[in-house]
Amino acid sequence: MLPVVAQMEDRPHIVFVVGEAEYRSELTMPALAQVLSSNYGFQTTVLIDSELEGEQTTSIEGLDTLSSADLVILYLRFRQLPDAQLAKIQVYIDSGRPIVAFRTTTHAFAYEGEDPRAKQWNNFGARELGAPWIYHYGHDASTDAKTVGEHPILNGVSTEFHVRSWTYHVRPDYPPKSANILVYGRPVFPDGSRGDEETFNPITWTCTHSGGGRVFTTTMGHPADFDNPNFQQLVINGVHWTLGLESPAQLFPDWEPIEMELEGESPPDEGPWLDMNYGPFVSTAISVEDGNIIHKGIVIPLTEDINGGAVVFDTDLLRYAAGWINGFIDFEGVVYNGTHGTFPSTVGDVIWSNPVRPGCGSDRNLEDPRDRPFGPLPKDWAQWKGLYLHQDRVILSYTIGDRKILEMPGLEQDENWLAFTRTFHISPSESDHFVRLITRANGKVQGVQPSRRQYLHLQIVSETEEEGILAEFVGAPPPSVSLEFSNQDKEILLHIGPSDQPIATKILIVPFDGETDLETWQAFRQSSPLPEHLDTFTNGGVPRWSEKIVTQGTLDIQRHIAVETIEVSGQSEELADWSAGRLGYRPAIAATDLRSWSDRADAAGHIAVLNPLDISLVIKEGIKDDKLIGWW
């Protein structure tokens, strides 16, 4: 429990009850408490569950303070509180005092089905807050919010704003008709598309709980939402309205998250984990830029120094999401417990990137064929096959339609130029296929035919043409491949035409400032090695580790079998007499009552054992031991 931040007897007392592991409410709620205390003069108490993870026995100490609360603010998810704590919450509700509820509080409790508390408390959201949990539109989606009507809670809130929270679906049954809907939300997907009318859902409303008190519920509450002035104003107004107070004239400008000291040691600013040898690749979800999240990424360092340069390949969309230099991956602050919105991210300077759209296909438009922008592409469109390791080379394998692709990323540089490389080995096909190379939202694509040059290169430049990125083949491109560009989509594509022979080709992707220096560029391009035949790297290479690891030990299943020795008159010792020499083990099959032995027997009622030959054991009576069944 956090201490009371302010004590002012003439101001309302607000108690925060916090317990969830998805949205960092253990940080945002204390920050909100500080704002309400420092800027608006409320008394605030923050109670945080000692076990943030739900779906297990949890406990929120200090709920006695609800007896003096004028308002309770809830941010809970999947709690299993003991009866005594539930009773304190129920007493508060029955008193008719108000509630403010954030996001996952619609599914605040999760008792097992046979638990007598499940019927009442698992339905807490629908019963008290106006809606239960139904489903949402994906962790990498966000929400366009739109206010409706007039209400004191909407004072100072823009008619339209955008939040990071992905939309919760509650319609058509929730909230109830008696509720007053204040804000609707429409999901925005990673590719920029927006949901249809079916996805348009209430995301903030007011209603009355079973005790007759006011309720302000919002399904927003992602940590990034608290940086949005419109969401801040909405929350502050909601708090004032539930308490029967007028909304403040304006939002205080100094809303800032507070620093909290949590239990345990913070990771060091430097240490071995920062210099870890990750090997030739790292499989991880990773965020490149806002909205450019790769859920199934393969990050490949391209230099001996892991911070020299890297690319990330998206195995769902079969696209290179980005290439960057001067860094690798930032794992700081990532919570490995399923917390939403906390991804590893790139560190360094992103040189080029591609949007959250298919990276290849049979149509040059490369429009997303999926009904929803989640999961892999359809198999007949393109399919991820896996990767090969050959020493430090990483060879990616995938198909586009009926075409098999092997691809290897690389990085080349001299004192004047730096180039990301994509080397392809492409199988024969009678069809056309396309691969997205570079996209630049704020640029334009143009072709360049320098003098004394045989081969065209394409470049995407900024609107001022002061800097850009170019793409060009190394050596003569095969007759069936070419570079194409789309000024509508601001992108450069690799066009692979029909071919009855395998194709090997290599493309340079090069950033530049100002006009291209043709002389140094020509020298750099000519120094680039010709494409390697990647199919030769699919059979393995020199062993990565030469050491032989030998595990030594002795297997003794007898340690699993506990046989009691009991003296019983009238029993023959010969029925279970084990004796042998000292040379090892003797296999045998015994009845579970240890009264009969054989070389073959039905599995029902028998166990297989290895009798140690260095032990002579006399069992006066075999006792049926059901625990032996577990060791069949």
C-alpha cells in the first residue's frame, strides 16, 4: 500500500484500488493520484495488489480505507481476492458511493467456475460498470475516439482524438440503454486502415451501479493514453463529475508521470547483458517506429560488432521491416509477463523501413489479402519456411506463390559509402512476382542514368532532394529481374519475371546525402562482391562448437519404487526373493502386488523394473502400492 499523499479534511478522499499486470497501472494510478492531490487538492490513497499477475490468489491490503472513501478508482484485472476483502468492496458499493473504472476492470475478477464467488464477482463488469469483457481488436491496433453529445465530462475535450488503447468490443448489448455514452471508438489497424461500423464501439460512458451510485467507465487506459491531453481532461472531468463537483476550468499543464521505487534492484545502466553475444540472429517481437511492430521478427546483426548494423525480417508479412546502424536491440523496461505494449525496440539510426504490409506477392500492388491484419499471409500467397545457418550467414527461406526464395542480408561499407545488401536465389517460375525493397512516406522515387554507366539505379529522395536512399543491382541483373518504382506508394520494388532457370542476384540499398558522387559510387559498387549462390549454404557448414560434451551417470529406476518390508505370518519368502551377482541390472516384469514375475505380461496390473544385481533383497510381503502405477 502506498501512503496517503495528502491529508485535507475538507476535501473528498479518493481511494485507488489497483491490481493488474497488463497496462502498468501500478505506475499510472499513483501518477494520477499525485495530480489529483497536488493540483486539485483531493486526499488520495493508493492500494496496489502485492501480486500484479492475476488468475491466482491475490490480496490487496488496506481496503479498510474504503470506509472513509468518497470515491473509489478501480484498475483491476482477473483478481481472486479473499472473502473479507470482497466484503469491504461490496459494503462500499451498497453505500451508494461513486466508482471510476479503467479498461480491464470490466473483467476485474476471475474465480474458478465451481467457486461460489464466481457467479457474482466474475460478472462484476456487467453488473456494476455497464459492460463485461467480450473481445478486442488486437494489441497492435489503436483507437480513433469521437465524443458525442454534451456533458460536463466532455468540457475541454476535443471532438476527435487518438489513443493507443486498442478498442474493446462491447456492443450491441452493452452498455445498457440507461447508460449515457460519451465517447465512441473505432479501431485503427497497423496498416492504417480503420474498422467498419461493426467495430464502432462505446469506449466511455456513465451509468449507475447496483447501490445507486454514479459510475464513470472508460475502456481506455493504456499507459500511452495518459500522455494525451484529451484523455487527461476526460479523466479529471470524470472524477469531478462522479463526486458531484464542477469540472475544472482547464487542465493543469504539469501532468507528468512520477518516478516510483519498486521492490527489487533495477537493471544496471551497463553490464554483461548489454554486451551479450546473441549469435547470428535473435527471434523476438520488436518495435521499429510508432505503429511499426513486428510480432514474429528475426533480428540479424550484420557486422562483427553487434552494434554496427542490423535488419529485422517479419516472418508473418515476409518483409524487411527496417535496417539500422549504430545500435542493436533495447530490452530495457520490457516485462516478460505478457504486459501489453512493452516491446523490445531498435536502438540506433533507422536508415530505411517498410510499412506493416506484405513484403512480397504476385501483384505489384502488394495489398494485404488477410481479412484481419493479424497472423501470417495465406499460404498460396506467400509462406515462411524457416532459415539456414552457415557459419555466421543467415539464409532466409520462403515462397512467393510457386516460387522458392532463398535470401541473405548483409552490410558493406567503405570511407564514403554504406550499403545494406539483399542477395537472392530464386527458383524458376512461369509467373511474375514482386518484392518490396524500400518505402519512404515523405519522398519521391526517380530513376537515374549516369553517364558512362550501363545500369540504371532508382532512388527515393526527400521532397527537397537533399538526401535519399538508392537501390541498384550488383553486376548485370539477370534478364528476368528489374527494379520498378511507384511514386503513388513511394516505394521501390524488385520485379521477378518468368524464368525457366534459377536466378541469383544482389541488390544494394544505400543512403546518401545530397547529390550522388558518381565517381566514388562507381568505385564502391564495382568493389561489391558478386552474388553468392545461396543454395550452397543450405547443407550446413563448419561446426560452430568443436567441444564434445559427454554426460555420465547411472540410471536406477529403483529409486522410484518404495517397497515396505513387513513380517506377516504364513507368507512365503520365496514369492519375492530377489538375488543376483554384482554385474549390473536384470530386467523383469512384476505384478503390482509383487507376487508374480515374468518375462512377458499385459500392461494392466504389471510394472517393468530393472533389478540391481548388487543387492539381495527379501520381501516378506508384497504390498500393492498404487504409486507404482505412475512409473509404468
